[in-house]
Amino acid sequence: MGGGSRRGFSGKGRPRQGGPRPHQVHPPREIREQNTNGNGDEKPIPPLEAGNIRIIPLGGVEEIGKNMTAVEFGDDIIVIDCGFQFREADTPGIDYILPNTKYLEDRQDKIRGMFITHGHLDHIGGIPYIIDRIGYPPVYTRKLTAIMVKKRQEEFPNLKPLTIHEVEKEDTIRVGALKVRFFSVTHTIPDAMGIIIETPYGLLVFTGDLKLDHIEGVPTEAEEKEFAYFKDKKVLFLAADSTNVEKAGFSIPESTVKKTMDDIIANTPGRLIIGTFSSQLERLMRMVEQAERVGRKILVEGRSMKVNLEIVKHLGLLKVSDKTFIGPESLESTPDSKILILATGAQGDEFAALMRIAVKTHKYVKIKKSDTIVLSSSIVPGNERSVQKLKDNLSRQGARIIHREQMDVHASGHANRDETFWIHQKINPRFFMPMHGYHYMLRVHADIAKACGRAEEEIIVPDNGAVIEIQDEGQKIVRLKEMAPNSLRLVDGFAIGDMQEVVIRDRTVLAAEGMFVIIATVNPKNGRLRKSPDIISRGFVYLRESQELLQQARIIVKKTIEDTTHGQQPINFDFVKNNVTDAVARFLFEKTNKRPIVIPVVLGV
Amino acid sequence: MGGGSRRGFSGKGRPRQGGPRPHQVHPPREIREQNTNGNGDEKPIPPLEAGNIRIIPLGGVEEIGKNMTAVEFGDDIIVIDCGFQFREADTPGIDYILPNTKYLEDRQDKIRGMFITHGHLDHIGGIPYIIDRIGYPPVYTRKLTAIMVKKRQEEFPNLKPLTIHEVEKEDTIRVGALKVRFFSVTHTIPDAMGIIIETPYGLLVFTGDLKLDHIEGVPTEAEEKEFAYFKDKKVLFLAADSTNVEKAGFSIPESTVKKTMDDIIANTPGRLIIGTFSSQLERLMRMVEQAERVGRKILVEGRSMKVNLEIVKHLGLLKVSDKTFIGPESLESTPDSKILILATGAQGDEFAALMRIAVKTHKYVKIKKSDTIVLSSSIVPGNERSVQKLKDNLSRQGARIIHREQMDVHASGHANRDETFWIHQKINPRFFMPMHGYHYMLRVHADIAKACGRAEEEIIVPDNGAVIEIQDEGQKIVRLKEMAPNSLRLVDGFAIGDMQEVVIRDRTVLAAEGMFVIIATVNPKNGRLRKSPDIISRGFVYLRESQELLQQARIIVKKTIEDTTHGQQPINFDFVKNNVTDAVARFLFEKTNKRPIVIPVVLGV
């Protein structure tokens, strides 16, 4: 008897099928110069020599997201940020991508603390999935970030409580033999900060995500004051945000967006619906304040936005009357011109408030022709079509749409090229490593560092898992040829772990080609079928209109099995199944030009 | 005995599983105001009354792509364009999306001709899949387009030969009772034209895709001359390109791109690799000419680009020496500064030349640090990540990259807002219908028409399948409440036809959640399992690490079957399978937070 289950488990033995179809774009995985060390065991990483400083970007330097960096000196490791990344087109079905933290897991005893720059998910999202694996180091961050981390942690009741130390900007934290300081940076959420680690050879500076507050390209006094800290300091090393370095000049300052939004909130005649990210917390706070000022009542639609606004109200960062907020039951009784609806979902996410409003599935909010809808957001790459659908569906109902290509209703939280140049000049580091971005962005950032006077050998353009060391008492920076483990780690349902290529590959093929399972019962005595084979197929062809194809497939299965088993005693079921797979796959491809995953189950009964 | 095959065919009866996971963006299908008529049989379309003109956009007004319009007057139907669209994220595995041509199939006898505006796939790509269904009407188009249509048709040897009439811009073609004329438009491929249909009530004008040639916002004399045709004409109706109407001002003229590219081709010190679309035929021709002028030898990489360049050389549209082109064998012997490689794949398509070069799988071309790579293209929405990978992989090898955000190395072929305004003023139609674009773009275009003096009731913003009529001897334009059939038609392997929601839905679920097939053999006499059930799973969890989960699932299957069959005689296999599906699906979701498609096969043997 030869059950088909073993086959189902291993994924081995089936022919290479289901390659991508012509004329379709499939981004291949990144090629890397040094990336043979998927699991960290091919080339063991040498122990850190006394006096050397080791810096390992565990995530965030081959993508935008999953930011996490380890800094190691003597007996101490400090971790900076712990983010995740949302799934990509080439990782279907998974929830999140995590930094690979195996290097830290193997050195838990050395980890003295985790420092979090700000409360966005690409900097805090990995904590619930990772903290348990690295021994619950204490978390250091500012007040708002601390609350956001705690809030998220509540969704994981199985985890131990975190040790969180709230820090102030002026604090100096001693962790192990190291001292850590902070500086304020401008981003899109309060309490964003950069991190400074003091070493005997100079400061290590990590900017986190940042931009500059400025007026027409002249940074404000507040920025000048903040960055003046570095004036007479010896900065040994800088790691800085690369997200927007490809963009020329200075970014649009949030003050410009505030002016635009203030005007829209004050002067829009009908109902005003603003879609934005809940992570744009600074802007949300300013919009709420302006609505109160001009007498608009606010309905907040979207759980994450509600949570974030409650947090800043609770902390006293946002001071508005509770009466400024209304529930959906008050929509009818409030004049349209006095309504502001703040909604999540400006990315066209199917389940977020704005899309539900757009496709008329929202419980309370129906679009009126007199509505004005502001998309106060950029389009996250990959969401272009979703946002198009959102605009199409809203405009179909006659609403007026204002988006960032028409007015300054959105600004990014990351520094453009000229701001980045200014930051480099102020911090003036000896060595530089670009981070927070795709490889090409890091290269562009490296060119900016060169324009600021860095030599080629003073810059390292890293990969995830690159082991970078500052050696010779701060005299040189090198990248070891060894890599820290850097294979992809995924959150897939409840499963957290290394990406299983076979699962992802199967999903990709199933999505494009579908599956075709054959169940045949064979008399083991004579090798003949007990009955016509059963076929189960999904995602392949429309079966109702393919009865003839199925009938022909059944005949091929029967003939293949009986030809193969003819004279065979005992029957070699593996051989039978291989022949069935080959014959059916070939037949289906000839007839349909598709290559479904073919799985034969041949039962000897 | 109760085989599982029936279940596999119908897709009925299984629980609603595998919904999308949280935190992921899924663009829902468009909602439509009037779209109940998926198959055209709910509300029959009334026959066309004598004297009325009927215009039906069959595709291209809810998307960019699959452009096709039917114009009906008296006993005659004229078809304009016959494009396809590439697949979308919500149609996994399919090859192309076609316009729904059922309206034409039902009225084949009236079709007098198909007029093609230009040779891009979103205007000609549907012909091989559609021409057979609508009775092979004669095709009218200009010389280059005619050759491109013929070339494509060669790949479909099963089809009858096309009847193609080459037309000149000055021709007047009589088809049925109608006369058709043409006007030249500026696009990105030679021989692009707009179409003019003469009716007793005035001209119907279809622009096709177009932009204006201009110098700093002043259209050239050639454009002025071309559009002067409309000066004293009575234009009853205009349908015009909406692709770029959201963009302010005038588009970058191709002459600016030419200057930039001429300079790059003349002055780049090392090897030059230019990635662009093979459809950018005008630009390709200008680059080839410049390379010859400055003594660079050209290696063309990419089949479609080779074919297109051969066609324009053959037609005498491109006059260069054959010696300007080299084969890969000459790369080594040619000085780097004398090499230009023209390559397809600037969108990051895995199999196109440029990506193969980037990921080091190209047979001949290896990147050198001294190479300059120009991406002379825009990013088609949805390809952002692929293009990022392309740039990452190229820059990782040290090449210099120039893209459109740095220099004018690309311009779109579609008119911006101010150009569109100019076109409206020149053509000055009585009635207007925006086309070629997503719904929101059409709305923006309608606003431009209003700014040019059209009244609300003189404009129709259509959907695919909208039946628009000009009635009362040209006095009014209306949209009937009936719709022409407009359900999605797909090319999926060799299958061409209506989208089968169940297949696409299964693919989407398989991609995100995977599948879980259970095979149980039951003794029909006592309802007990003959042996432990077999399980086949793909794309769900990593099975090698999930043995315990599988073991528990087997126990649940056995218990569910034996509990259900206990005392049952004969056994109700459908009931058994439903219970197994429910129990296993619930168990798997509890344990993994995933909802694979669960398919039970229960065999009575």
C-alpha cells in the first residue's frame, strides 16, 4: 500500500513545475556580494577583540522597515530599535517580516538594553515576536514610545511583562560599561529621538528616522540648537536615515502642511473627511486642535487612530475638550460644515475605515456629493492600485478629492538630500554607515557622505547581518567577511521563524497555477484500478466547463498506472506516482498552458 | 462509497474560509453605480433607433489598458482599437484581461471595420483573442501599426488571416454608410492617429493616446496645423485620453528627452546601458541615430525591442547602417566608450534583459563599475518593488544609475492638464466623453471639459459597457440605464473567457493560506477507518516542523468520522465530509491562525 501523505510532507520528488508565466513581472530576490551565511554556521564569526567596536545592522538596510541594530563593545551589547516589515509580493500570505536576531539569541547574556528611537511599527513592531527570544532585556525609550510599546504588548498576554525605563532627552543611561545619551529629532510622531553611545574613541550616533524643521531650506533655531551638541564632540561613527536621500532639496516642512490643513479645516464648506496614517501623530494632533478652534466636531474612524489619540490626550500632549469628539450617532444632528471625520485607510486597505466608506459598507458614514475628502498621505509602494480604487470609488459618488499632488496636504518624515547634507555637516563623523533604506538608497547616501568629505574607506554600505568593526582604537572601520545570520524570518499566523522557501514557493505556484490532486485506488495484487480515479482541483481551470479535460486526465491516470504496474510484483508505488505526475503534468500543460501542482495519491487497497 | 471528486469540481458546500488576513491591503473590486448587467441578459438593450448614434466603451474607461470602443449608427458598427490589459494583483495567475465583446459578438453582421489608432498592446493586444469571435472584420490602420498587428498575429497560426487595409492620414474611408477620416497625433510610436467619423449631425472624434509636441508650453507649428482641421468643423462628440490629466501644466516634450539622451550617448565615458520600453519606438529610433552619429556600436538585448527596430528599419522609418549594430561576440573587442546596450526590462521584469544583467544571469553582459545605466522609463504602478530590486542589484555592482527623477531621461506619451485644455479648445466639441483612464482620472478630465465651457449634461463619464446615445438629431447625449455585458474576460493559459470568480478566489486563498487535503478510507460496513488518514498540504505550514499538528489532525479526522458514522447505515458521506471539514478547519485555525482550504476525501472501501 502506498499512501500519498509522505509525499505531501516533504515536497520532494515532484517535478519542477509551475514556473512563472511569461509577460509577468516577478521581482527576484536580492543578489548579495557576501551572503553565503544563511544560518550563521558556515563561517563562524570571530569573537570580538578587546577594544574593537562591533556594529551589526540586523534589519533595515536592504528594505524600508524591520529596523534593528546591535552595537557590541567589551562585554556589552546594546540593541537599537526592534521593528518589523509588512509582507512583500514575494512572500504571499505571511503577516510580517522580522529582523534575523540569531546573533543576539546566541549572546543573550551580553545584551544590556534595547533603546527605541520612536513609536512607529518599523521600529517597535518586532518587540512582541523577538523580546522572548533575546531574554527580555530592559527597554529604554521616551514616554510616548513607552506607552505605545506597552499598548502593543497587551495584545500578547502570553509574554512576560516588559521592563521599560522611560528616559528624558537629557538623561545619561549607563548600561554595562557604556553610556547612552539622546537627542531630539523631528519626525512625524512626538518623542522621536536619536541615540548617542559614548565609547573611549568617540561617540557613535544613530539618527533613527528624521527630517529637519525648516523655513525654505533654512533649519529652524530649534534644530540648530539640537545639533549644536555635536559641535565640539568627537563623533567616531554615524548611522543615518536614507529613506528620502534620492529626493532633491529639502522636504516639505510639516509647518507647510499644517497651514494647508488649517485652511482646509477652517474653510471647507461641507463635510470634511481626512484620510491619513494613524502613525502621523503630530499632524493628527494639529488637525484636532484646529478643528476645535474652528468649531468642527470630530468623528474618529479607525481603531489605531483612536488608540493613538487617546494616548496623547492621556499624556497631556494633546489638550482638547472631550466635547470636540462626537460619536457616529451625532452625525445626523451636526451641520455638515461642522463635521470633520478623521479616518484610517488612505492606502486603500480593504478593511480600513476610508475604504469601507468608499465601497458603501461603512455602518454610519455615507458619502455625499458635497463631501470633501483629503488624502493626507503618500502612497506606500505596492499600494498604488488600492489607492486608485479608493479614489475611483470616492469620486464615483461625486465627492471632491484633494490629494498630495494638488496641494501640500502631506509631507514625508524623512530628510531629503540637502537636509541630509546639513545633518552630516553638523554631526561631522569620522566613519559613516547609511541605514533605513534599500541598497540603492544607501549608495546614494554614501555619495552624500563623500560630498561631505568622507573618504571611500571611511564609509561602509552594509547588508542585513553585515559585521562591521571599528578597530585600532577607533582608527579604522572594516567589514568582516563573515556575516551574522540573515535569512528571512517571518510571522505567518502563529508561526514565527525562518522563511521556509518551500512553503512560500508553493503559495506562489498555487496562486498562479492552482493544484490538481489525483486519488487512485489500486488493487495491489494485479495493479489495476479499483475504480475511475478521483480528481480534486482548485485555482487551476473552471472545472464546470472542463469535464472533458478531467475525463481525459482520468484515462491518462488509469493507463499510466496500469502500464507501470503491469508485471510488477510487488508494486513500486513511488515509481507509479512519479510516472502519474509526469504524464498528467505534461497533459495538462499541453491542453491548458498552465502548470498546476500535480499531487498523485495512489492507495493500494 | 463516497469519492471526493464531486466536491472538488463544484467548489460548493465548503465553509467560507480563507478570508484575507489582517493588516494586509487587498483592493476590492470597483463599485459601480450601474453594473447589474454582468451577462447582458437581465436588462436587454433596446434596439438602436434610426438617427441615433450609439457609443459603447467596451474597455479602457475603468483602467489604463484594454481600450476598445464601439460606434453604432444605422446598420453599421465601427470598432475603434482592440487592446488588452496586463493582469492585476486581484487576478493572480492570469495572463491578460480583455474587453468584454459580447455586445459585438451578438451583432457581428453590423460590424464594418476595426480602426486601430496605434501599435501599442493596450490598443492592439486583444486582436488575436477577439477577432475570431466578432467575425474577422477588416482592420484599417497606418503602415507601422499594420505591420505590428500582423507580426503579433503570426504567433497565433490557428487563426484565419486578417484583412488589413493600410490607410494614409489623408484618406477618407467609406465603411457602410459612414465616412472615416484620420488626424496625426503625437505619441511615443510613429503612425499614431486620431479617428474622425462623419455623421449627419457632425463629427465624432476619438483622439487615441496623445500628447502635444511643444516648446515650453507653446504647441509646435505642426500641432497647430494638424488641429487647425477642426477650426470650422462641427464636432458633435469628442472622446479623449485621460491618462495624465491629473498632472499639472504641460508634459515634458520628447524633444527635451532627446536632448538629454543625445548628450548622455555622446559624453558618457564608459559603457552605456539604456533600459527602456520597446514600445517607446520614437525614442529608440532617435537613440539609435545618435549612437551612429557619435560612433557608438549598439547591442540590442530583448526580443520585442529587436523586432520593433527591425520593423522600422524595414519600413525605412529608421535609416542607419547595419554596421552600427553589433552582436554580443563583439562586446569584448569594442572599446567600452563605444558601446551602447539597449535593453528591455526597465520595469524589473525577471526575465527581461536588464534584470538578467542585474542578477548576473545574462549570458554575455556583466556589469562593470565603469558602466552607466540609464532607466529611460517610468514605473508602471505595481512594479515599484521590482524596479527597486533592479536598482539595488545594479548599484550593488558599482554601476552608476541615472533615472527620471534625476534627469529628463523619460517623458510620458500622454497629455497633461494644460495640453488637454488646449486640445479641447481646438476640437471644441458639442459633447464630451473622457476615456483611457481610471474613473477618478475621467472625473478630473470632465472638470477640464467644464472649464472649457461644456455643461454638466453635455458630458458623460462612462463605465465599461455604458451605452451612450446621441439622440434628437445630435441635440442631446444620454446614457441608457441598460449596460452592455461588462464582466471581466481573461486570458488564462489557453483559456479565454469570462472570469470565473471561484477560480480566482481559490487562487487568492491558496496564495495566502495554502491547502490541506485529507484522504480517509472508511469501511462502509462499520464506518471505521481502514488506516490512519493521509494528509497532503502545500503552502500552509512548514510540514517538516509540524508533525505534531498533523498527528493531532489525523486523530481529529478519525474521531470525527467514526463519531459521525456511528450507528449510521448506510453512511451519509456528504455529511461525514462536512463534519470533517468543519472540525479540521477549526482545529487548524486555532493552532496556526491560518485558514487553508480544507478538502476531505472520504473513500468507502
